[in-house]
Amino acid sequence: MVEHGYYLVFGSSTVEIFDDRSMKNLVAKVSMTGNRCFPLSLKYANSVAMKATIEEST
């Protein structure tokens, strides 16, 4: 996750995952299990498609 730009904060048997350096947008909070791992599984609720256009003015 770190290689993809996320910021992880470990403490109190949890890890909090933020999407950027500002640490304002919490993506997930995961509790530590008995074997000292932080299992995370994400499921997509809905598929979303977005479209953007760029117009150039001369």
C-alpha cells in the first residue's frame, strides 16, 4: 500500500490507512488479529464509470 501512495499509521492494535499525506481522508481502519496480522479485504459496492472531456479554446 505504501508503494501506491497510501499512508499507514499503526497503534493500539489497529492500523489506519489514509489516501494521502494530509491524512484527512481515512480509507480503512483494520484491527490486528491474534497472529499479529492486519487482514484487509475490500469489496466493491457498485461499479462506477466516469467520463471527462477537455475543451481547448484558441
